[in-house]
Amino acid sequence: MEELIEVEGTIVKVLPKTLFRVRLDNQQELLAHISGKLRKNFIKIGIGDRVLMEMSPYDLTKARICYRLRTTLANSNPPKRSFGPKHHSSSTPMHHNNPHSGDASRAG
């Protein structure tokens, strides 16, 4: 069984088909895809996130993202969820101003 290399990096670019360009601490960039558990549990990864990856010793240009590391509250930029109920940020309810909506006296 081959021995995997675990490394940490920072997401610098989000690519199509759940691929990411990741910069390691030694400034080397590589291509990474997310593991099945991250995909199954809808873990969202964005630019600037720290991730833990597994690399094969045979190809050091590709990796698999296994874990999104937690960041401090000062640096946190949590990605927005793309599903679920939509919440409006305004505190006042949204009303439509239709002058003819409840006025039955004008119907004649």
C-alpha cells in the first residue's frame, strides 16, 4: 500500500468541476479535487480557506482535499450556502404598493 503525504495549503482559485488551485506554504501551486466525504456533506470551500490535502508520492502536482481547516473569527469568510430558505436582510417586511389591491369602490 502506498504512503500518502499530508500537506496544508490555501485555496487561491476555484475552477470548474470541483477543482481548486491550492498554494502550499512553500509557494508551490498544485491542482486539487475534493474528497467524497466533503462532497457528500456539502462542505463548501472558497478562496482563502485553509485545507488539509493528501498527495501521492508519484505525482506531486495533484492532491485530494480531505478537510477544510477552521479559521479564526477575524479571518473567517464562511461561504454562503446555495440551498435552503432565503432570508432577507432588511428588518421591515416587504409590501407591494398596489393602489388597486383592496379598493372595491373603484371597481364600478
